[in-house]
Amino acid sequence: MEDCAATPVRRPADPSSPSPTPTPSPLSLRQWRPAAQRNLRNQWSRLLAAKTRWLDAAASGRSHAATLVNAYLSRSYMPGMDLGVLKGMPRIRDRASAKLTHKEVQCREMLLSAYKEMVCAMSDLVKASHAMRCFSKVSSGSPLVRFTDRQDDLNDLGDGGGAPVYRWISMLEFENLAKELVEMFVSELRLKTDCLGPPVN
């Protein structure tokens, strides 16, 4: 994306949103914008990495869940299942049922592990979405202005006074986009949590 040299102020469209900081000076904006762009790239990279972790864990969870269901159904049908030439083996049904029960236990453990990995990925998604803003940090005794994703000055909201970070896209719009993305995964995680019931006996 191309850096914008102009410094128009873009106020948030939502009246309920917090008002941006007063418009900083052109010099302050020239110092703030590259740091803000760099921080946004870093946070969106974190979002992408966390999303990849989520998708991998979700795919693993689906695989374990399918195997768990198949093992449970096979064990349920075992008493009436036609075993063919194997039916003459002593206690074949009991042994097969015991193996399927053990497989169910393993699949539950792996399914829970996949769910925990999704929760960790969700935590990283939320952290990255909350670290979009770029705040100025002035060291005592030093004229140099540094920038960080942590707020030291309550008067600095880290949004460049509503000025665009890239083109005409402000910090607030980047935050709203990240929030929308995270809420999609939050909703899916809640759905998966509701689907996790007590172990099947």
C-alpha cells in the first residue's frame, strides 16, 4: 500500500465511537505514519498467523470428531454385526469393543487438544486486534520521539487524530475490520463450545 503525504482528518462515522485525538501537527504526522504503518503490518501478520493456527486446529478437530463418531457407531453396532469368518474367534466381539472404546478415548483427548489450540489461536487474534494503534513515547531527556503499541499518555489515542494511515483508510477503519474478523472466529468458537457435550458412553 502507498503512503499518503496529505494529512486530511477522517472522523469516525459512528457517533458512538470515541472521538479521535486532536489533529497533530504535520511534523508529528510524518513521524507517526511510518511507525503506524509498520505496526499495522506486524499486527496483521500476527492475525494471519493466528488465523492459520485456528484453521489447522479446526481441520484436525473435524478429523478427530469424525473418527470418534465412527468408532462409537461401530461399537454400538458390534453386538449385531456380521463378522463373517471371524465370528468363531473366542470373545472377538468383546475384544473389538474394547479396542473401539480405547480409540474413542484417544479421539476425545485429541479433540480436546484441538479445541485448546483453537482457544490459544483466538487469544492471539484478540491481542493482535487490540494492538493496532500506535502511540508516541517520549523519553525523558531525549528529543527523539519513539512509538509503541502501548499507551503511556492518556491524551494520546494512537490514531493520528483520525488521519489516514494508508490512502484514505484511518486507524479506526483498520480496527473495525480486525474486530469484524475476530468476531467471526469468536462466534464459531462459541458454537463449537456449545457442541462439546459430555462424553458419549
